[in-house]
Amino acid sequence: MPRTTPLADIRNIGIIAHVDAGKTTTTERILYYTGRKHTIVDIHDTKDLKTSTTTDYLEQEKKRGITIQSAAVSAFWRDKKINLIDTPGHVDFTIEVNRSLRVLDGAVVVFDGVAGVEPQSETNWRLANNYNVPRMCYVNKMDRSGANFMRCVDMIRKRLGARPLICQLPIGSEDNFKGMIDLVEMKALVWDSDDKDAEWQTLEVTPDLADKLGITIPTDRKILADAEKYRTELVDTCLEQDDAAMEAHLLNGAMPSTDTLRQCLRKGTITSAFTIVLCGSSYKNKGVQQVLDAVVDYLPAPTDVASIKTVDADGHPIGERKCSDDEPFAALAFKVINDVYGALTFIRVYSGVLTKGASVENTTRGKREKIGRMVEMFAKDANPIEEARAGDIVALVSLAETDTGDTLCDAAHPVVLERMRFPDPVISVSVKAKNKGEADKFGNALGKMVRADPSLHLETDRETNETILRGMGELHLEVTLDRMRTEFGVEGIMGEPQVAYRETFTKKLTEQYTHKKQTGGSGQFAEVWITFEPLARGAGFEFVDATKGGSVPREFVPAVEKGLKMQKEDGVLAHFPTVDFRATLIDGSYHDVDSNALTFEIAAKACFREAIRKAGPILLEPVMRVETVTPGDYLGDVIGDINRRRGAIEEQLDRGTNIAVVAPVPLSEMFGYIGQLRSMTSGRASYTMEFSHYDPVPRQVAEEVIEQVAKAKAAASA
Ligand SMILES: Nc1nc2c(ncn2[C@@H]2O[C@H](COP(=O)(O)OP(=O)(O)OP(=O)(O)O)[C@@H](O)[C@H]2O)c(=O)[nH]1
Ligand SMILES: [Mg+2]
């Protein structure tokens, strides 16, 4: 089958933003204006579960009015195919943004015109920086009371460290938001109704525009009065991208054509030389078609971005794979979901063509996969397809071996594509089936949820035998359990949320241990010498084999590593995992008959236990970056309360009519914060938090934690 859409006509884009900025609302309009659906559903109409937006179709999404999982849809606009992923803004579901950005070529970053740049927009912006994703900004909600376009642009510059380039100016704001000046065409686009089918009029930008349109707010009038200034800024910035046009402009004042300006905007966007800024109100149906135009005109096609890097076993880049149908097949699995169709593995094809029935190699795991059914997803609906080509995002049905982050490729041309990075979950709860008889069903369902979401971790508490689920936040864990009810028909209960503490140590030392046992006939023997040393925060665990002359036979070295890996999970202070250290096996000895992998594993475990006790172990706790947004009247109370929670105020930021207080606060101090905050501020403040880093727990607090853990374990095993 030949290719139907040329690669240059594909846009793989994501919509990213802080929670509630209007991503799903914008996506609904995009689907309406591109003719993919004939109605628009609004978020606040879905709570009774009778209807839903296209992308927020989960019961939990409808009930809560937030996006939980990213959903892929596609549509055509001006003959270009737009594959679009609507992502969640809530910090607990950040994994969804993370993996989407990993496989997308461009992004539309949406801002609430009142609140401006909010914490999750910052996090997502940084993620997009990490993955080098070109983006454009859309200042939404210009109709809301307190909307301020220029303040938002200023925050994009200051808080995101970006170089915003204003391409549209709002005409009016709040109730009187009428449309925008398109600075490329230098035309005013004006709507006289909020109706979804209302057409805009195109007017000349004349000095009396504000009077003509009844714009009275002084700041809104000033924006219009300065239209020429912003146009000049746009032209000057664009010309940096085109030497010939710049020269003509400087020599004889030649104004670049709109086509030249568009080419420059495209080039500058793709290279992230600047980020264009548009405005609108998706809810009032103003500006969405213009966002679509900009997506088509300025965001990259798969062939416009750098080729995907291929890596070696340690993740170091060793080459690249060009985006082309003529290259061998390679794709990255970025998402697994459990669906009515079975397990669906979403892949982004980077090169080559994949046909139904093919057999491909999972190079990450060294396994073969047979490609059965293949589908293109439109939110929850699957459309069967026969092949997928470079640049496509499709889903494969019922793969056996492939997980998120794995590479699938042509076995004759094996490569491993750059892996994905996942956030570390910091809150844990014990979970179990509500009905004892459903323990197996519950365990199965939980396994599937964890497979689908790499920001969930499953552990078994060695002493109490409880199943411990770790996640990004309380909402994440609650939603996970609730989805097991709706998707797998099994109910679970969870314990109180706990902080995922860590242990580490402060001194370097070398420890020797001999494991020796004589039982009846054959004996057991292994001796190890291991140096333990602390590493920087976040380094995790490293193992080095520095033995010489076969003092520990090669085949037993992996057993030493395995023993350490197992034992480090059970720290000496309060059984939390031990992190941020290197263990170097420097020497040892063995016995021809009595030594084997198991004896070395046992010796390594005991060596670790002995060493860590002597190496000044300490407890580490997750520290969150908390941002509390409050009206000024309550500022003193809010700050006082944060200080009591061991938080030190880092910044105070202007957030429209409110003030945002930013502080690192230990997670353990944040339980119950929302209740306290509401009662302190009569419900007028809100907060968001995200994991920042691990810090040592102060001595006194650490003693309490250790004691509590000991008590809880004793109670659970009694
Ligand atoms: N006034 C106004 N409200 C809007 C606009 N766009 C969205 N909203 C409202 O803002 C709320 C959140 O909109 P969503 O589209 O769900 O926001 P989201 O960014 O998808 O949120 P998450 O997916 O949960 O992060 C809804 O109540 C929308 O009706 C707008 O342009 N103006
Ligand atoms: Mg949403």
C-alpha cells in the first residue's frame, strides 16, 4: 500500500498545560472545527456520566472533570493530518505528559489568561525542553474576569525563561473579549457572538479600532494602540531567521511578505529560537481555528525535527535513525493500556513500515513479537489498519513481551532507541482486595494497572507481607484503585498514605564477610570484601567489580550484585530502601566444592548489613515543591502555617489578584494540608505540589519515624 499522507503533511502534537487551563475544551473544539464530530461537549456537563468529551471518556475523568490519561485523536486541517494527544495537567499524572512528549514532534502549551504560568506549566515546559520539543503558546480564557494577556506573556518570559514572540494581540478582554489582531496579516479578526458556528469578520487595523469595537478598559485600549509596535517587533524577530530578507529590509526598507514571515515563524519555532504566542477563548469559540492554522503553519512535521537517537546498552547515544519509509522499521512503545480490545501497546513509528503479521524484535528485552491486530485510535475507538509508517502513532493489540519504553524493530537491523525517563513515586499505601475471596483477581488487576503506568510501583513488605503500592500522590492512588473497580470489576481498599522514605549512609568503608557453614556432607563457603561509599543525591545504586586474579570467580560476581540489590531494599534503620551509594567488590575467596552463586549471594547480603550499620546511616525524606495561591488577606496565615510544616518560603509571585507562595516542604508535613488551608482562607486558597528532591530527615523527626515504623510493623504482623 502506498503512503496516503506525505510525511511533510503530518503534525504529531500534544496539548500540554497546568490543570484546568482548557486543554480538553480546546481539543473538543478542534475536533468540531475539523469536522471530526458534530457536537461540542463541555467539561462541566459530564459529571452525571450521561455524556463525555471525546478525550475525557473514563468514568473517573467525567466525574472529576479532569483529564487522567492522555488520549490520542486525529483530524485533518487544510489537508494536513494532525495527530493530537490531549494530556492531563494534574501533577499526579505527569507520566502521561512525559511519555507523550517523548514521542511527539511539537506541542501547544495552553495558559489560563487569568492565572498565567502555573506550576505544572513550568514542569511540562521543562519536560519539553528535555525532549527538545518545539512548541507554541496559546493564552486561553481571555473571556474570564481578570484575564491579562501581557502579564501572561511576561510570565512566559520570566518564569519559563522562554523568548515569547507575540503573533496575536487580544481585542478586549473579560466579557468584552471580541477577537484578536493577527500581526502577521495585520488584520483584526472579530466575532460578534460566542456561538460555536459564529464566523469572524476581518477588519483593517485602524487607529479608531478600539472606539469602533467599544473597547473601554485602558489596558486593552493600550494594547490596540501599540499594535504597530508589536508588528515591528514581530517583523524584526522574524527577519533574524532570513538573512536575505533582513538585508533587503535594512538596505531599502523592503517589508517581508506574509509568506516570508510565515516561513521565518516556522523556522524559528522548529529551532526553538522563539516561541510564538496566540490568544483566544476556547470556551467562547474564539481563536481555535487560528490555533489550528498555526499548528499547520509553524509546528514541525516528523521530518523537520532531529532524527531519533539510537543508544548502546548503557543508554549512551551511538547513532541515529532517519524518519523515512525507506529505512528499516523502528518504533518506540510509549504506552500500554488495558482496554476492551485487550492490552493495547501504543507505538510511535520512527522509521520504516510495519505490516500486520510481521515478526519484529523487541531489542530492549531481546524477545520476538508477532504483530497481530493493529489499530489507529480515536480516543476510545479503534480503527483497524493494515500497516503503519514512519511518523505514525498507532496501537498494537495483545503484545506479549513489550512494555513502556521498549524498542521494536526490524530484526535484521537491530537498534535500541533512546529510553524514556520516569518520575519516582513518593507516596505509598498498603492495598488489598475488599473481599478476601478476590485476592487473586485483585492481584491480577493490580499487575495490569502497574504495567500500564510506570509511575506506579508495587512492592511487598517483607515483614508484614502486605502489598504496597507507590504512586505520585493521593489522587493517583485513589484513581488507580477506582479504575480497578470500573475496568476489572474488583474492589480494593487502601491504608493510610505513607511517605516513601529512603535510607542512605554518610561514610565510606570497606567490610569483609565470610559465609561458612558445615552441614552434614557438603559445606557452604564464600568470602567477600566490599567497599561502600556514598554517592550524590539521586545517583541510585552502582555496583563495580574490581576483583583481580579470579579471587571471586566471574560466574559468582552477578550473585554478589544480586545479593546487594536484594538487601539494599531493606534498610537498617526502618526497612526503607537504601539509595545513593556505590558498592565495589574488591576481593574475596572461594572453595572449589563449597562455593556457589547462593553462598556468594548470602555473603554479600550479610556484608551489606554489617557495613551499613557502621557507616552512619540516615533517613531521607521526599521534599515537595509546594505552591499555595492565596488572596493577599491570608498571606500571613498561609506563610505561618507553611513554616510550621518545616517549609521555608522561597518566592512570592504575583498571580493576578492572588499571591503564590512557593516553598519546599517535606511531604510528611503535607497530609491534611488542604483541609487546614481551606479553613484558614475560607476556601479561597488552593495549592499544588510536586516532588522536588530527597533531603536528610532532622534527627528528632527521624527517631519518631523509626519508632512509628517499628510499631506499625509489630501491629501488622501480630
Ligand atoms: N471562561 C472560560 N472557561 C474555560 C475556557 N476554556 C476552558 N474553560 C473551562 O475550564 C475548565 C477546565 O477545562 P478543561 O478543558 O477540562 O481543562 P484541561 O486543561 O483539559 O484540564 P485537565 O485536563 O484536568 O488538566 C472547564 O470548566 C472549562 O469549561 C475558556 O476559554 N474560558
Ligand atoms: Mg483535560
